[in-house]
Amino acid sequence: MSGFLLVAGIVILVTVLLGLVRILRGPGDAERLMAAQLLGTGGVAALLLLGSATDLTAATDLALVLALLAAFGAVAFVAGLGMAVPAHRVGQGASGRASRAHGDSPAGAGG
């Protein structure tokens, strides 16, 4: 059973390494954030599997700490993106135009 857990842990570590490549080469911030979440989740899974396979109880504690750090890292990343929004973009929809408040319809829209 421990052989299977070791192989599964190594496979997860390989996917974590692929996520690291995505963080370094990612085309945008969203892709990098998702790859960072993959690193956190994959790291936790790998630590739990390898800790179970080798009966190392400290790996469980380390996995819990890594899970907390990954969650806080994602929150900090999103908060940093919120501060980086230019002032002229605040209140604009995806089309780049100011969004209408309270259901105002454009002139001549028939409603």
C-alpha cells in the first residue's frame, strides 16, 4: 500500500512542477493565480500521501500550514489586483463602458 501512495505522491509532485512552469510563463494574472492554487493543493496532497506512506506525522502538520498559506496567498493576490485597478476603470463593465445603475435603459430601447 505504501508503494502506491509513494507513486501517487510523485505523480502529484510532477503536476505541481508543471504548475510552477505555468506560474513562471503564465500569459496573465488569472492563469498564474490558478497555478499557484494548484501548487498549494498539489503540495498538500503530496505531503499527505508521502506522510502516510512513510508514517511521518509532521507531514500532516506541514500540509495544514501549506493549505493556510495557499488560501491567504490567493486572498492577498486578489486584494493586490483590486488595488491595481486604474481609477478610470472603476464602475465599468466588461465592455469598457460605464455600467447603468438602477435598471436605466438606453434612449430608444423601447422599455
